[in-house]
Amino acid sequence: MAELSHFDSEGKAHMVDVSDKPVTSRIAVAEGAVMMSAETLALVMEGRADKGDVLGIARIAGIMGAKKTAELIPLCHPLPITKVALELVPDEGLPGVRITATVKTGGQTGVEMEALTAVSTAALTVYDMLKAAQKDMEISGVRLTFKDGGKSGRFENP
Amino acid sequence: MAELSHFDSEGKAHMVDVSDKPVTSRIAVAEGAVMMSAETLALVMEGRADKGDVLGIARIAGIMGAKKTAELIPLCHPLPITKVALELVPDEGLPGVRITATVKTGGQTGVEMEALTAVSTAALTVYDMLKAAQKDMEISGVRLTFKDGGKSGRFENP
Amino acid sequence: MAELSHFDSEGKAHMVDVSDKPVTSRIAVAEGAVMMSAETLALVMEGRADKGDVLGIARIAGIMGAKKTAELIPLCHPLPITKVALELVPDEGLPGVRITATVKTGGQTGVEMEALTAVSTAALTVYDMLKAAQKDMEISGVRLTFKDGGKSGRFENP
Amino acid sequence: MAELSHFDSEGKAHMVDVSDKPVTSRIAVAEGAVMMSAETLALVMEGRADKGDVLGIARIAGIMGAKKTAELIPLCHPLPITKVALELVPDEGLPGVRITATVKTGGQTGVEMEALTAVSTAALTVYDMLKAAQKDMEISGVRLTFKDGGKSGRFENP
Amino acid sequence: MAELSHFDSEGKAHMVDVSDKPVTSRIAVAEGAVMMSAETLALVMEGRADKGDVLGIARIAGIMGAKKTAELIPLCHPLPITKVALELVPDEGLPGVRITATVKTGGQTGVEMEALTAVSTAALTVYDMLKAAQKDMEISGVRLTFKDGGKSGRFENP
Amino acid sequence: MAELSHFDSEGKAHMVDVSDKPVTSRIAVAEGAVMMSAETLALVMEGRADKGDVLGIARIAGIMGAKKTAELIPLCHPLPITKVALELVPDEGLPGVRITATVKTGGQTGVEMEALTAVSTAALTVYDMLKAAQKDMEISGVRLTFKDGGKSGRFENP
């Protein structure tokens, strides 16, 4: 059965020893969405033109959130992040905003949590900036879609 | 049309002036879930008995995450939080873990973002602790279910 | 002679006791500028239309910086900030970007340091985002222009 | 025309990908000053002998500020700083306090922002500690004077 | 038997609800010591005259540490600290450095943890600054000596 | 006489330049204890079975505290921690809880402060969670017991 590496043999939580893992190039991509009414989404799209820039601010929050991952997630290792990029795209089909984050590092452990934290922080910021208009928005589909590098290798979750 | 209060009349982002709002008792409840396979959920439930305590650690992360809300969300006001509680319940029907957070304050603005941030941080921590077993878990249904207090009054989203 | 209130009678630094000061409404306004070449300023102004939004990002950084004041300045009291707003205005006369920050609180001590920290953080962010174009920009004229509230009352520095 | 590397080809802000840049030895030096009245400066100089040590405390704040750079400046990379030193020198000619910060790293990107943040934080701390004596001090001349290492090489700004 | 208030009736950790507790004036005093050889202590005492100021830097670290209490201790409430003062006294009798911290707030819960965190952070800083001279120093006797205010009233531990 | 490396030749504090030190594998182990009454210790031991998990929460706090070392201790270098593990063992002989922390890095400077900070943070958390039952507990014997790696080599303090 799969082992939960964050626990030692007695079931006590620890930050896993990665001292002997090689420094390799790693990448992770995560995505998620903020579901809202078509009316609220219209505010976002309008806003990009002549009102406040909801998506631009959420992008910055997501980038800064990625840098806070090791502070937020108890057993995460601090990592020298080398790239963070977020896409926030209004999607009238949902309706809502789709968020994708890409994070890279050259380190001894992966950046999956950094990518997921970037998406979550950006999604919370979108919620915050629109909650005066709609309180029953929903954050959903937050998941890892791709990772590569490190011993466990490539993972795709299309 | 609804106004986005985080922007001024020229569309520039600001932290809204709440100086003249009264200090009132406020509460917010948010929920969400981490969807996973039945096998992964079995690890969580087992873990509570004799291996690592995934849910206990995620609960602590959620409480600490609530306290970091104003650092993570650019336009949130810092607030004197007076209570944070999280419930993390394994649900074989999903299968997955259901998360609920309740936050209270006596302040000039609400704690919706604190409750949502608590849920998100706990969900990310659940993901982190189980990702060695399953990488395609998904965080979903993160939303505000209840708030009360302040000028906008009671909100229910069952 | 003026007393430096951050030191006790033996010259030892402490965080001044404000326990007995009343909670009053307080405001502070600070300003500063980032001096640059006309060419660099043109990039900023252009950028607002169809390239990256330097000033929008610096505004967010300034708001978030204000919330970090008590972490950065050793003897500052943590304060429940109730408003932060920043203006960043390109000025071809300098040439450069003029920055103004307004901060409010209802607390036992003033928000001068919060306003000055907001200006400094926004100015550093402007520098960071433009340094690929010009490295010899200069941050200058960072000063308090107005405060009101509290025992020491109104201060104007036009 | 110079490119602003913090924006992608569509003008969206991102943290630049430095994954493929070599780890090299890098240094940056920044300076700035806090301008004050001769009377206020006398307090600082006296203080070093038998009252509170304004400059010693500002030096510590500057060192700690350098370590917070990636938290304050949205698109800065976290870096393993290997040295921070600050000089704070009273200058009766200004009158005021001159501040110089030197920062080193072995990393994939430079430490210009760390040096500038160290100077700014130290300057704000000087202001904070002296504001009971004088409120119209001014922080000025904050600029990069030297950097070396990395692809863009040596820069001097005497 | 005494109840552990940080756990609910099912034994789950939470941040205790203090919403209905009155805002009262509270104070806490904690102490501790760093035990070292007489030779190392001589370095500290000498240092106050013409070398580095170990105790002055540890005092600043203790004050800043008090402000980080709610970030470090999972179930602590964030509190508007209104005063922090530390005494660090060389004691040739130990030999070592005695540390005392006094913290005040006007809040809904006490500042015992803030005072203890201030002492611990100052003690760790003393250790850090002297460890090049002696590695087997010891931090001991960290305890609460006095508190007052709030429902549980006065506590003395001489 | 031993030199205090955190001060330069004029006695000014700085963060020591480690740029030219090799990246080597380093480990540090620290220990400490929280002394309490037999009755309070009984609560801890009981708690592990069917009430709140004091030691589990303190373990998480210690791990997260280790990651905050460079923020708390003014002259500490930020380090890429590769492992943190804590043992918290009830000891009826004291009576109290014994705490041991092991930290590893591959860096240019040691992790002694990280191990000591982990122990201190865990000890403060134990105090916080039990203070409703006993206020005169004491944290003692916090010291480095082992380090290896780096120029100064192996150190044992049994």
C-alpha cells in the first residue's frame, strides 16, 4: 500500500529528509476556477477595460502566495522558486474565471504545492474582490495537471 | 449594478475605508472538500487510529492560515480574530474529506475571507500529506455558507 | 530638549507603552518619488495602455507593505489599519513617478510609519519593475505630509 | 527599446524564469540618506554615547529587511542571501544620516532589490526612532551604486 | 480536573472563542536565562563597552519576537500589543544573562505567550551571537512570573 | 580570545559573509524540556489517547518554527532546510515533556539555530496548550547536543 511519506514509522509527522536527493530542474502546473453568475463575470470583463483590474491583482496575489507556500503548509520544504506565472481567463461557458499556475525550481523536492497554493490564493483574491457583487461564488476544480522532474518523474492529469 | 467596493471611482484598487463602520460581532462559515479515491481515503481513516494524523495537522494549518488572511489577500483588512474552528470529516460517499471552518471577530469588517482561507489552507495541507499516495486529488466546492453581523447582515447559502 | 520616546530613562529601546492612550481616529499621508529618465517614464505610461501595468502592481505592493509595517520597523505597534490608498502619478516634469499614500486607523497610536512604509514599498516595486530598462533611478523625497488625530494633533508639511 | 522583463509578451506580470541562469557570485551596494535638522542629528550622535542607540537598531532593521525583500516586492525571487552589512554614518554636512548596504548571494539572480530594501528599511527605522523629535525629516537619494555578477555584469553609479 | 481549553469536547484543537470576553487591560511578565561560562560572559560585558552590543540586539529581537507570537504558536489569538520591554542583565553569579520581558495589551485574552516568546527569542539571539565563542550554553528557567487582568485575575510566581 | 563573528572589526553587527564557504551537508540536534506537575503531565498522556493531542500540535509548531528561524534571529542566514523532525516524550521522572529536534541542510552555514528554534517553539506551544491547567511550568535545558558538517566540524554535548 502507498506510504504517506510525511509520517515516520511510528506515525509521527516530520518534514521528510531530502538531503540526499539531487538538485534537479522541476516544474508543476495546477489549475482551478472561480464559478460565478454571468452578471458577476461581466463585471470582471468590463473591469479589465475601464474599471478595476480584478484579474491583474489576483495574478499578483497568486505569485506572492506561491512564495508563502512553505509558511502555510506545515511539512513543505522551503524552495528557491525560479519562476511563477499565472493565467486568469474569463470563461463565459462556466461562467467564471479559469486560473492556471506554472511554477519552476531547481531544488531537491517538487513544486506541486507551490502551484496549487498560487491557484488557491489567486482564486481567494478573485472571490474577495467580487464578493460585494456576489457572495455565493464557488472555488472548484483545484488540482495538479502536470509535473516533471525529480525521482517520481512526469505526471499528467489532463 | 453592483459596485466593486475594492476599487475607487477611477477604477484604482484600494483597501476600503472602514473607519466609520461600527465594531460589531461577526461570524462566517465556509466549507469545501478534497476529493480522492476510496483507497486514499482509507489511508486517512486508518491514519487516525495508528498512523499519522492527517486531519489533525490540516486542522492546525487551517487555523494558522486564517491568521494569515490579511497577508495573503491584498485588499483584506487585518482583523482581531476571536475564534477559529475547523471540522474535517472523512466522507466515504464522495469519497473525500469535507472541511468546514467557523471564524468570529469583533471588528469593523467581516471574516468571510478568513473562513475561506482557513478551508483552502486545510485542503491544501490534506493534499500535501496524501500526495505520495495520489496526485490527482481535487479541491472543490470552496464557498461561504453563512455569515452574520455588520451592515450587510445575515447571508445563508445552504 | 526633545525626548526620544523609543528609549527608556537608561537609554534602552522599548516599544512605548500606549495602554492608557485613548482609541481615536487617526490619519497620515506620506509622499515620495521615483526619479527616472524620460525614456523610462515613457515605458511606464505606455505600459498602462497596452503593456504591463507597473503602477497598478506597485499600488498593490504599497497596500500590502503598509500591513507589514509592524514586522519591518522594530518598535512599531501592530495596528488595526482601516484604510490604505495609494496614488501613483507619472510626472514628465521630474521626470518620474510621484507616489502618495493615505492610511487610517482607529487605534492608540498613529499611522505615520504605515504611510511612509507604503510609499517606500511602492517605490521599491516601481524600481524593481523598471530596472531592466534603467538601473540608476533614484527614490527621493519620502516624507510625511500630513497627520491628524491623537494627542500630538494635526501636523502639516506641505 | 528596453524590455521590461517582469511582463510577458501580452503584458502580463510574472516572476521571470531564471531556471537556466547559472548560479554565480553576486554583489550589490545601495545607499540613501535621512535628512534632518542639526538638532535632531545631535540627538543621534549623543545617543550613541549614552542614550539609545538609534543607528544600531536601524542597522538590525536593515539586515532583517533585506531578508524580507521577496515578501515585499511582488516579482522578486527568493534568494539565499550570504551576506548583509549596513553602514549608518551621521553627516553634519547634510545634516542627516547616510546609509549604505552591501548584500551578497550565490544565486541565479541579483541582489539589487535586497540592498535597496535594506537601505529603505533602515531609513524608515531611523525616521521612526526620531519622529518624536522631528516629523519633517526626509528620506532621499535611495539608489543602487554598484552591482557585479550575473549576465548583465558590472554596474557602477558613483 | 483542569480542562484544556484549547480542545473542544471531542478533543479537537481550536482557537478558543473569546468573542464575549470583555476588553480589559492585561499585563504579563516572563523571565529566563542563558547560562554560559564566565569567559563568554566577559565577552558580553566587554562588548557593551567597545565591541558589538549583544544585549541591545537581543532586546530588539525579543521585542520583534513578541509581535510574532500569534504566527508561531498555533492556537494563540492575534492581539493589539500596547507595550513590550525587555531587560537583559549580565549576572556573574550564574554566570550568564538574565532576561525579563513585560508585555501589555488591552484585549480579550492575556499576553502570557507574548512575554514568554519575547524571552525565548531574546535568549536564542544571545545564543546565536555568542555561539562562535561557546556552543554548550543553555537556555533555562523560562517561565511566567506575573500576570494580571482578565477573568483569571492576578498570578504571581516569584 | 574567541571572536564574535557577528560583529565586524569596529563592533558593528552584520550578517557574516559565507559566500566563499562550500555547500556541505550539515546536521544539528537540540533538546529541551517543559517541566510541569505530575497532574499536568497526566493530562498530556491521557490526551494522546482520547482528548486533544498536545504533543502532535507542538511537533507541528516546532517544524514550522524551524522554518521561521531566519525571520526571528536577526543575524541568521536564510537556509534551504532539507529535514526537520521533533520528538516529544512525556517523562514521569521530571515530571515533564522532553523535546528533541533534528535539522539538516545542504548549505553554507549550520543549522544549530534552526534546531534550537524548533525546540523553543515546540516548548512554548506545549506551555500554551497546558496553561489553563498550570501556569508555573518552566522551559529549561534548551541546548545544542550535536552538530556535524562545515568547517568547525563535529560537536558533541551529551
